[in-house]
Amino acid sequence: MISYKVDKQKVLFADECFQITGICFFVQNKLGRFGKEKQFADSFEERAKELGIPCRRELVATATGNRADFVLYDKILLEIKAKPFLNQDDFVQVQRYLKVLDLRLGLLVNFWGKSALPHRVLRRD
């Protein structure tokens, strides 16, 4: 078994991200790899509420009506994708939401991968 040590002084919101990642794995194990974004989001929200994690869903991020999937703990953006591959546009979208919502950290998760691996996205100012 591989053991990782995380310097919580250097990793932004390490404990919260650990919990969010656990929910992502739970959701993918429950639904499989090839569901729809809404199914993954509904299941994620249900599990987060069961665990008492503060979450807001579908926040309007701009005047254009774009909606961020989740803001958790009032400080972490979660953007859910269900497609074969993430591309640069997905990361740009997370950056845009982080700036508009004035958040420092976003997690971008594609549930169609072999594992629901969250990508940490730090806001660039």
C-alpha cells in the first residue's frame, strides 16, 4: 500500500478536497462510468447532504446565465463533466467561474474516465 503525506500548510483546503474526492469515487462506483452529467450531479448532491457537507448547486456565474455546478464549503468550486476527454476549454471555464465567484480553488472532475480523478485548478489572477 502506498502512503502519501500531504503538507496541509501548502495544499489549499486539503481536508475538504479529500472529502469531495471521496464522494466523487462513491458516485462513480454507484453509477458507473457512462452516466449523464445531471445524474452524477444529483448523486453527488445527495451524498454531500448525507455527509453534512455545505453545498450550493448551479450558481449563476455570469450575467450570461452560465451556471457553476457546485460550490462546497463556500470556498471550493466543483465542475462535473461526463465526456470522453477533458479539453482546454473545460479548464478555462473553471478559471472563469473562479474569478466571477471570487474563489481560489476549483475541482474539475470527468466521471467518464477509468477513475473520477479530480483536477485541482488554482485561480490565476
